[in-house]
Amino acid sequence: MQRISLVNIAHNLVREVLHPGDNAIDATVGNGHDTLFLIEKVGPSGRVFGFDIQQAALDSTWVKVESCCKAGESNTSPGLEYLTLIHASHAYMAENIPVQYHGKISVIMFNLGYLPGGNKTIITQTNSTLTAINIACRLLSSNGMITVIAYPGHHGGDLETEQVKNWCNQLNEDQFKISNIYSSENNESAPRLFVIRKTH
């Protein structure tokens, strides 16, 4: 069975709620694809914060954004002026996001697992991921959105995915709307996308 692209679905959902002048967070910068996407949506007057524990990920993301802006591929030039990359775990978002942005973040994107093309032994950890998603809910604006792509099937991935699912199921239904999208229909070992919408 052909898998659907959860990244594309996440981007399409984000497009519905993210607008120029908004604020967004890429909680797991990785290779910078989501970061660049967010910059293109919030520019030229918004702000994007990106987190990663690997300096190599932050460096490659900065180069990616810089090259796209110079090449005119992005309508946000100079995008680097409103991108803040932070070398820290996403579990420390609250401490690293200026307080004036708390409660005013429109979109927060998570892409869990390991850095593609990087060291596969460095992965997102269940405890820090749950802490980060909990903080993300507090940073989110009314009608804001959190997307979390999780990957069962690698070491630590099954537990992390299950714990994220359980955490989402415990959210207050009066405040949050949750949806769960599989990349392969009803396949528990397939990657999945959790979408958390703050209703007010």
C-alpha cells in the first residue's frame, strides 16, 4: 500500500491557519524543511523560532534559508532577520521564547525521530517530547495548531509514539481538538501525524 506524505499533509493544514505576521516554532529543526516553510508563510513581518539539540542541524538550516533568500526562491527575503535558531532541547521552549510571544504562537511543528542523514543514535526522547508538547499548548494562541509527526519502528520510536498518543487522548476536549492521521491506513507501525488544534 502506498504511503501518503505526512509532511505534505501537515504543511497543507498549517497553510489554513498561518498567515503573514504570525509567529511560529519549528520544535525539531532537523534539515530545515519545516523551518523554511514556516518562514515563507509568516514573512515579511512574522517570526519563526527553531529548536534543535544538534548544532549541525541549526547550521544547515541557516545555510538553507540564506541560500533560498539570496536565490529569490522565497518571498520573504531577507528571511534571516526574523528567524531565531536556538541550540537547545524543545523541552526548554518556555525559557527560550521571549515572554511577549507566549500565548501568541500560531503554529508549532514537531518532526520526531532522528536527523535524516545524521547520527541515528541521536533521537528525540519520550520525556522531553511530552514536556515540549505540554509547553507548546501553553505557548499556542487561540485557534493555533500543533503538528507532531511520530515514527514507530525505530529504537525508541514505538514508545514515543504511543506516549504521544496517550498524552493527546488526555487533553481537555473543550479546549483542544485532536486528529490522528496514519501514513498507511490503520498500520500501527507506520508513521503518523497528530494534529492538536486549540479551540479557544
